[in-house]
Amino acid sequence: MARRKKIYEGKAKTLYEGPEPGTIVQYFKDDATAFNAEKHDVIEGKGVLNNILSEFFMQGLGQIGVPTHFLKRLNMREQLVRSCEIIPLEVIVRNHAAGSICKRLGLEEGTQLPRPIVEYCYKDDALGDPLVTEEHIAAFGWASQQDMDDILSLALRVNDFMSGVMLAVGIKLVDFKIEIGRIYDGDFQRLVVADEISPDSCRLWDLKTGQKLDKDVFRRDLGSLTDAYTEVARRLGVMPNNPPAPGKPTLVN
């Protein structure tokens, strides 16, 4: 049987045609990148951990009625997802100051924000994913006002869920980013949480010590990224049965 066709390869994942129309196989790579891919490494087992953690979060969101593109995990590195039209925005939710907001607003890292702040960045690697306002989004037709209302609601619901799950295992959800996709059923459109939710896309700090358990470990050379992600998986009770190991994609035929 023929191997599936590659649709797209990004910094952390590769997408292949799914076994049925309207589906995609999402393969999690071991590549780690930072600073718009200026820093790059291959870290053994990272893709396995992100696959399993993203499955955990997506399933949890589905159980509380937040729609996602996730269908099922296929193996240690792949999951089956619904094909959707990705809105060209990164939706960022911040609970504490970290990263770019500290530089922009002169905030001390770790400062608790008065309320969750939702920001939007235009997805364009060549431009460095610039911060944009709702005025930009409306003017350039990236999303309608109704879409933006729905995106804000989805982002805050994800934040409530993720914050609670993390707090229960002694982890502070500092911030995270998600992507939103459009799925069409005839003339009806609905928005879903797409891409992934993993330590690659969140800032996670130990509640007591402040130890970083996310991609900042790689960005700042703070130790083993695999150890940090493994600690998150261990606390959540979703450690893989087999230890993370590198490997090439096993495509679904």
C-alpha cells in the first residue's frame, strides 16, 4: 500500500494525509526551536511526550465541551485530527508576566496580571509573528467579529481548564498559545482548538520552586528539556508505557 502524502512540515510537526477524507495524521518531531528557529536542536523523546500530553489536554477539553480537531492518538508519535482551515493567528493567553510582555511593558517576570490577558499574533515566520490588534484582524479579513468573540471565549475556557489541571499537580500556568481552525459542515462553520497543546506552547512553572518545566528550559539552557517535559507528564499521570525514543514517522496506510 502506498505511503501517505506529506502535506506540510513545520518546526515541530509534520502533517500527512489521513486515512479518510477530512482527516490528517499529525506527527510530532523531536526538533526543538526557539527565537524564530534561530536556535535549533533535536531532543530525543520530545515528540513522544508532546504527542501524549497534547492528547491528554485535547481530550480533557472535549470532555468539558470545548471543540477541538483531535480524534485519537494513533501511536507514540502520531495522532489523527480533523482537517481544518487554520486562522492565521496565534492566540496567546497570559496569567503572569513572562517573555515578550515583560520587554514591551517593563514588567518583572512572574508578576501576576490583574486578569488573564489575551493577545494575538499574525502567523508569519518571515515577519517574526508580529503582535496585532483586533483592528488589524478585522481590516485584513483574517477573522470576523463573530469569530473574534468565539475565539476569545474559547481561549478563556481553555485557560480555565488548563489552569485548574495544572494547579492540581503543583504547576503554575504562566501563559500559553493556541491556534484556532475552521471546520465546515455544509454552509455551517464552527471554530475548534487546533494544532497542539503541550509544554512547547505553554509556560509552566513549579508552584513552589518556580522551576521552569517548558520550552524556556531549551531557550535559556536551563537543563534537560526531556526531563522537564517528563516531569509534567509524570505529575499528570500520562507517562508513556515505553520510554521516549527517537524514530522516523510510521505512516498510516
